[in-house]
Amino acid sequence: MKDTSDAMESKYRNMLLERSGEERLKMGCALHAMAQALVRASALQADPSASSSSLKKILFLRFYGQDFDAATRKRILRALKRRDLERDGVKFNKRGIHSRRVAANRSAV
């Protein structure tokens, strides 16, 4: 659907091009951050107890999921999960299998 006249599109484009590259980059980054915040809020509204890990998965799939084939998406999601597990203290051996859990706040005795 296109509800903007060619003249208005041209005017808007010219207004954007009058800005510096730095200003346009800042605008793009701000728009991306806002889009992420909206998706995160939507995900939390659907599941208020969603974990940080599941939010990352939702954000990845919403923003980039269609950019990859199924096998690549699966590999990326596995890597995201592994990174979160490693942050939680889970160790992996060379074959990628969990080998042990390390206490995050272990105090020296």
C-alpha cells in the first residue's frame, strides 16, 4: 500500500539528505532501538516471565529470522543458548557437551 504522493516522498527524501551522515546514522540507530523496545514489550506482554534468553531468541527471530535458512537459524539459536548457558556457569567439553556447572557466587573457604 502506498498512501504518500511522489512529491511528498521526494520532499521527505531531500529533507533527510540535508542532514549529515552522522545525524542520519543516529536517527537509524534510534529507530532500531525503538523497534527492539516495542518487540521486547510485546514479548513480555505475551509472557511476563520470559527469560533474558527467550527474549534474545524472540528478538533474533523477529528481526533476522527470515534472513537465514532453517539450518543456519538453528545454528545461531544454538549459539545464543550456549552463550547464555556459559554466562550462567555451564562448562562445555570439546564436543560441546555440558561437562559441569560452576557456582556463580562460590565463596572461598
